[in-house]
Amino acid sequence: MPVSGDGSHSHSGVSSPQHPSGDPGVPRANPELAWARPRLLDPDDHRPKDACGVFGVWAEGEEVAKLTYFGLYALQHRGQESAGIAVSNGRQVLVYKDMGLVSQVFDEAILESLTGHIAVGHCRYSTTGSSVWENAQPTFRSTAAGGLALAHNGNLTNSGDLVELAAKRAAETSLLAAPIGDERSTTDTGLITNLLASYADRPLLDAAAEVFPALRGAYCLVFMNESTLYAARDPQGIHPLVIGALDTGWVVASENSALDIVGASFVREVEPGEVVAIDGTGIRSKKFAAAEPKGCLFEYVYLARPDARIAGRSVQESRVEVGRHLARDYPVDADLVIPVPESATPAAIGYAEESGIPYGHGLVKNSYVGRTFIQPSQTIRQLGIRLKYNPLREVIEGKRLVMVDDSIVRGNTQSALVRMLRDAGAREVHVRISSPPVKWPCFYGIDFASATELIAADMAVDEICRAIGADSLGFIDLDALVAASGQPANQLCRACFDGVYPVAIPDGARLGKHQLEVAVSGR
């Protein structure tokens, strides 16, 4: 739904948020439904989820909303719960957002209505704050200085402290547009937006340099006012954020694949601890903290698209190299190597190349089973993993298989796949995993299961092998995965594998997806 206004308050044309049922903007069928929609069903819910994808563009004379739409389309794998785009025409900021996939939220008419030369876009998977319309992004605040729209990839670890800081700022100044809880927003993103808005008496670049040193955790941000596009990255650079050049302007995105789809050429990454401002004069940069690189190692395993490059390293090449390591470390006599599509495909190719065992497709993925508002019937629930994968019996019957997957979280999916392959006639199923055992939860933007649900937290490899019903099981060694990433070990976050968290984690009372909802309801 659009977040819009009529420009009737003190700064003409600056948009102000509203409840969707009273929205004067672009019409949508049954707008009240967006307010009460349940969490989306994901048939692939066993997978770890990244927080979001972000995209920003400054380009005069371009259809920036359409560029942002296609950029978000390329980043859809990073978040499928909601999507939104903010635009500025130099006089006002307008935000349109709703629940669902990018292609469900936007159509030609909506994109045509979002005119301007600056845009910020977002596709969300929720980590802090429920998956509801109120928490969709970009967030928006109206201040005495104008409008502010912001999109965030990552997760903060000190949101509890920031609630207190926002309350202090609200007491100190009347410039804060909306304290946490107004508009029913309960996200760390809303906190960042509120804090920036509280410094409306300063240029936004200076406000960012004031606010960002107080943030802890992972944050890749794209944000804008009426005249300028901004981007920032946490001092650890946990998740990627890149800058690209268009003939008519600039693009910022979570991955270079989003640059490619809009025809932008890669320029550089946003540096850890850096905030950049982009307008008609070009790019300005300010460091707000010393860089302490700790890039997420799981980006190389699953999160990023295979055509992405992170810190100069091809994700595809990293994953193929992991497969080669697996073949050397865990050889087996087999007839066929098959991937669990799609993220395990490069590793399966590497395993086949190194082992000399033929590569094939034994599982067909239904690419159109994405997130849906339709709740499954009991019959559909019993089908389980068959919603997403189906075996090719003529390919696997009578064969000894090596099944390569990217990770094991709870183990439910691998158990179902092994059983499915045996039912289809496989003689043996040997499982190879292109990440080490996931033993610890992530607090920086990957929504793993809780520690009590992680199968590797309490089981040895041979126990996991028996639990999933495989003939053998092998995980890539952590050092081998680090080597395949091409990055120095001391510049990577490996916390989900080794339990070493590069940014301090607060006590349990100040953690959790719904911590801000609890804080708001308790006020």
C-alpha cells in the first residue's frame, strides 16, 4: 500500500504515513486485507533466510521506479515477505509498499505513478518485527526539514538500547517525527529512521555520522530525502553493498546482480563504516567508524546469487571449489552426483568434476512454489517437501547417488529428500553438505532456527547421518570453506559455525524477533 500525503502540513509536498484503509494514493483491491494479512507461508521454510535486499538509484531522466523494480526482482531471493519503493521528484517523497513478492506488489500502473529521479527499494524477510504491513519497508518519516525514506538489510543487536536513545532524543527535541510504536512499526529499521529524523536540524550526512556509531550489529542502508540518495554499511561490513554507475547516474544494491539487470557497471563496494551521499554533483563520502571487516561467510554458501561477487570473489567459483574439496575429503563409489536445486548446484558440479562421477539432475524444483497467502490443507501438508521438489525416477532408479546440499539446519528436509529418493528407486544416498555444521544461531540478519532446533548443536555427524537416513554424510571443513571464499579468515564472520560473534550479543531479554513488539506493548 502507498504511504502518501496531500502536502497540507508545514512542508508542502512531503509525504506523511497513514493507515492503509485511509490511503488517498494509488488504489488497491480490498486495502484492509493488507492490514491483517497473516505471515506468509513458505514451502521452503527449512532454509536459512537473509534479512532483506536493498536497492537505490539516482538518475535524472530515467524511470527510476522501474529500475528499482527490476533491481528488487534480481534481489528477490533475499526476501519474499513484502516489497516497497520510495521515490522523490525533488519536491516530495512518496512510498508505496505492500505484502508479497515484488511482482505481486507492483504493476505497470503503480510504477508509472511513482515518478522522480531518486528511488529506494526493499524486499523483506523479517528478523526484528513481525511480517505485517506496518513493518514493510522503506520506512518513512516526515520532519521539519522534509521527508526521509529508508531501507535496511541486516539486523541490529542493540535495539533495546536504541529504544532508550530514541526516547531520550524525543525528550530533548521536538524534531523527532514519530517515536517507536507510532504507525505500529516494531522494527530496528524504524528505530534507525526515527533517530536520523531527530537530527533534522543538520544535513542528513552529518545526522548519519551522529547516529550510526551508536548502532551495533549488521546494517546495509539505502535512504533518501527529496534531493539526495544515501548508502551506509556497518563497520564490520557483514553483508555486501555495492555501488554501480549508469550513463545518467548511480545505483546502490545488495548484490552486483542487481546492477547487471539495470545495466549499471560495478564501481566499488560501500566500505565498512562508510556513508555515501549521491546527487547531481556525484558521490561524497564520510567515514563514521573505523573498518573492522567481518564479512558473512554464509553469503558464499547460500544467501548470495551465484553470479554475485563479494570482496572481488565470484560466489559461483567459491561454491564450485567447495564441491571439489568435498570430493577430495569425502570420496565415495557412486553412479551419479545430483544437487538439491538451486543453491547447491555449483558445489555438485565441483564434486562431479573432482570425483569423475557423472553429474545429473535427479530432483526437479518447482520454481513457481514461492511464498503464498494460501494456508495449506492437511493433505498438502502431508505432501511436505514434494511441494518444492520431485524426483526423476528414470534418472535415479537403481543408482548410487551423491546428493549435494548447501546446509543442514533442522534436518527435516534432508530426511524427506533421502526418503523420497529411496522411494524412487535409489540404491544408496550419500549426502554431502557445502557448509560446516550450523551449530549457533545468527543475530546479524540470517533467520536460522533457534539454538535448540539446530540439529548439529546436539548431534555428532554420525548421529545426523542416521537421523536423516543417509548411507553416509560429509560436511565441508570450516578452513576449506574459508579458503574457497578467497578472504582472510580474520575478515569473516563465521559465528554460525564456530560460535565466535564479532559484534557483542546482549542478554536474551534484549534479543529476539519480537523484542520491540514486547517493548511497545509494555509501555
